[in-house]
Amino acid sequence: MTLVTGSSFRIPFSDVKLKEVAKLLPANNVLVVDQVQHLFSVPDSNTSEGLRDLAILALTIICGLNVDEINQLEISDLDLQNRTMIINGNRGEYRRVSIPDEAYVHLNKWLSIRAQFNTRIPTLFVPSDQIE
């Protein structure tokens, strides 16, 4: 899924270098509770970008979504009443994923302000350059 920005197309997290991120992970690639708590303390929850980043962290860490799945996630993929979402995974396979309470809180906060930003973009998350 691509995002429309003016007349050009842009994928929001295309600049993430996974090899660089992997170097920051522990050798066993498992985060301990203190590390997860630290990650959630970094974004500023008083800013729009911080609320977006907390929702992304929640979907990644709590729900287990990867960067590609988050990039492709559209608002219409969410079923908030049943606290589930449809994920477009590898090879075009779709799956239903539950949204646990901890993730729902962050996702709901982001959704409460999401409409302020480019509503022509169907994806759940908007790029930083389109957030105040």
C-alpha cells in the first residue's frame, strides 16, 4: 500500500533500516520488560506524533505486527467493536488479529486525533511530515 502525498507516492516507513534496528536488539532478539517499558516511555504522549508512535509501538510489540503490515494497515481494516483487525500478511494472505486492551488504549488515542490529518490517505498512520 502506498500513501498519496500531493502528486507523488510514499511509503511511510520506507526509510527504516532493519539491519540498523537489529543491531540494537539483544543477542537473543527478545526484549525484557524494562526494555519494553523504556520504548513506551520515549514518545511524547502530549504530541500528535507521539500518540501515533505509541500506537505503532503497541501494534508492533503487543500485537506482533511487522513494519510492512503496519504500512498496509488501513482504517477500514479495524473492527473496534470486536477489537480485531484484518492484516494483509506475506504473499497476500489475510489474517484476523485481536487487539488486546493495552494496544487498544494507544490505538484509540491515535484514532481520536487521526481525522485531523490527511483524510484522503486510507492508511491508519500518516507520515511525520503530515503531522503538525
